[in-house]
Amino acid sequence: MSAVIGRRTVGEVMTGEVVRARPDTSFEELAGLLATYRISGLPVVDDDDKVMGVVSRTDLTGHRAGRGPDGPGRRRTVRTLRRPAGTRPVAGPSPAAAGLMTSPAVTVHPEQRVVDAARIMERRHVDRLPVVDEEDRLIGITTRRDLLRVFLRTDEEILADVSGAVLGRAPAAHRVDGLRIDVRDGTVTLAGLPEPALDTAVLIRAAWRVDGVVGVVNQLTARGDGGH
């Protein structure tokens, strides 16, 4: 009997090591983190690692440029024009992360499906989603790039990698008579007659770990069960 073994989840594609900021992280430190790690945004967390918001490059550049005719840029210009002759301008303090972040943050849980995370990104116009546990503590982050690695692969590419992964599980793969591997629209089908004592979950997991796989159909029918 065929069975679809789950769907790709956020927890399987997320990055577990997350560059993060605190509410009092300065503008300069934020800019340094984004530049050093070559990222476009990072979550802001409290002392319990609960996500408070997200700071992006857009937030930083928007602060520097000012926001409209009545924004900070306009006020700095007015102060400069009214400054007494012979005095130097005094730069106001740049806000910390708490004053720059977009809040509340849009988050996801690790058990959510990748396709659902992609829809959230599209609907909320964000490029990254902090991943939180059941207590809303930060445990990872997923980006558009992570999700695209799942979706933007041809069936031929996936088949080549799945074949390598499954056949590399020797001797398990060699204990399946007539092993067939097919891929259609990212869904892998494994078919054949495994020995009764073989744990086929080993082969299923090997296929599932390949980037681009969105589902695995198990048609590995044990010998002697008559296909039931």
C-alpha cells in the first residue's frame, strides 16, 4: 500500500545558528553585524530569547535617510540652519535596536510546512522568518534562499541526488529486489520488494534529506505479504 511520508518542514531547512541582537544593541553594532555576516536582517530577542522584532538593512538605511519631509533628516537640516555661527553640530544619539526594529515579528514554528512558510513570506512581504519553539523562544531562522533550495530544483537533479543517497545506504539498498526510484514534481517514489527484516525507514529518510524533495511515496512492499 502506498503512503506519503510527510512534507518538508521548516525545521528541516532552517539555520540553527542565528545572528541576533538585543533591544539595546546600538545602531553601529547592528550595521556591523549585518556587514560581517553578510545578512540582510536579524531578529531582536529579550533576555529569555523571545523574539521582539526584526531589524533589516531597510530599517537602518531608512533611519539614516530620514522618513519624509517631517522625518529625522528634515529635523537635522532645520537644526543646522539655525545653529549659531562658529559652533559645531551636535549629533543626536542613534536609536538602538528597540527603536529600529519592525515589531511584532512574523514567526513560524519548526513543524510548519515549507510551502506554508513561503506563503507567509509572500503575503507579509518579508525575506526571513524567525523560527520559534512552543514558548516563542528563538531556535532558528529561515530565509527565502532556504526555501528556494527546496523548490527550485528539477526532477532530474533530485533523482540523481536521491539515487546517490539511497544507493549509498548499502547494504540496505541491495536488499531490495527491483528497486525503482522515480521523481515527479519533487515527490519521490521508492518501489521494490525488500527483504522482510529490512527497515525501509532507512531508505525513506535518505531520500527525504535531499534538497528539493517535498514528499516520499513508499511503495516498498515486503516479500510474501502479497502487496497488502
